[in-house]
Amino acid sequence: MLEARNLQVFYGRAHILYDLSLLVARGEVVVLLGRNGAGKSTTLKALIGLVGPKSGEVEFQGRRVDGLQPYQIAQRGLGYVPEDRRVFAELSVLENLEVGRQPARDGLPAWTHERIFRLFPQLEQAKIRTGGQLSGGEQQMLSIARTLMGNPSCLLLDEPSEGLAPVVIDQMSLAIRDLKAQGVSVLISEQNLHFAAQVADRAYIIEMGRIRFSGMMADLGRNSEVRMAYLAV
């Protein structure tokens, strides 16, 4: 579904990602774990085209997408939910959803308001409220829902659990597992190991722009040395 090969990314003269490679298979949930500043958000931005790699390749559904503009990559079915949510504060929930609408894609059922509200019932209760009137958890749900209206084949989620109450995090984990069951591939940038363990099949750990661990989530759970070295848990 999605593969990055040997990405080198710089911000000015600062070298941020070093030969980074990762893979997300069709229908798989993968988590990219790491501390603040490790390079997680930069990785997702490089995949969606917001940051141009100096070298390396990004392939989505068998086609190179590095070098394309973010809107072109999104049109091909790669969805991106940024860390800061960026809902339209003056638009209603329904209007926010319409902003993200794209045509249906082959092999996946189209996202409709009804499907969105089954996934996030809180949004149906708040559908006429503006984005600025929502709680942080509701804004996160709306940000994901708006991206789903673009009918993505693969979804990039940047720190989806950050700042959310535990009960909302549990709701988010249920939603991500539901997305997987519906055939959507998901790559999550995350610091919350407990949340990651609830949703992910596989994990990568990034530290100082380099991948330090790659394996099944269950293997990471058994490897206390790796967790202490790179996650401090």
C-alpha cells in the first residue's frame, strides 16, 4: 500500500531523517513510535509531500509519489490528519465534512455522513455546531472524519491521542480498529505506547531520525530493553 525507501530529509542544513524506510501493507495498522523530536511528524509530512526528501522514494499503491504536490497525493487516496487538527472553526461539523469530500474509489465503499456518524456518534449529536465549539476530542474525531470523506485507501494520523482524555482515547482506538476492519490501511505517529498496543499490528521506533526497531507489536511488548532505550517505558 505505502512504502518509503531510504528517505533523507533536511530542514535547511539540519539533517532530520537518515535513510528512513518503512512499509504499510494493505489493511494493516502500523505505528511509528518515538519521543518528541525523533522525526515522527517529519516522516508523515514527507510521505504526504509537505516536506520534500532530498533523496529516497515514496511509493503509494505501486506508483512513485515523491515529488508530487500534497493535493495530488491526496487525490490518489492517501489521507493525512495533522497533529494540530486544523478544523474550520467557523464551519459546522457537516460543512467541515463536505470540505473533505472526494469521489469514491474502487474496492472501498464510499464514506457518507451516515457512515461517519456510525464511526463517531458524538459528531452526529454535534453536527450543526461549529468546529470552534467542539471539545478537543470532538475536533480530533472531526479532523479524521473530514479526511475520511476523501475516501482514502491509506490514512496517516499524526499523534491522534495527544491531549485527549483516556475515555476519548479508548473511543479513538475502537474507531481505528473499525477502519482496519473496513479495509483502510493506517500509519500512526504516536508516543502513547498503551494506545499503540491497542490498535497496531506492527511498530517502528524512530530515534534521532533513524529507525531503531521494526517488528510486530507483540514483539515490542516483550522487549523491555528496546522500550527503555528508545521510549523510556
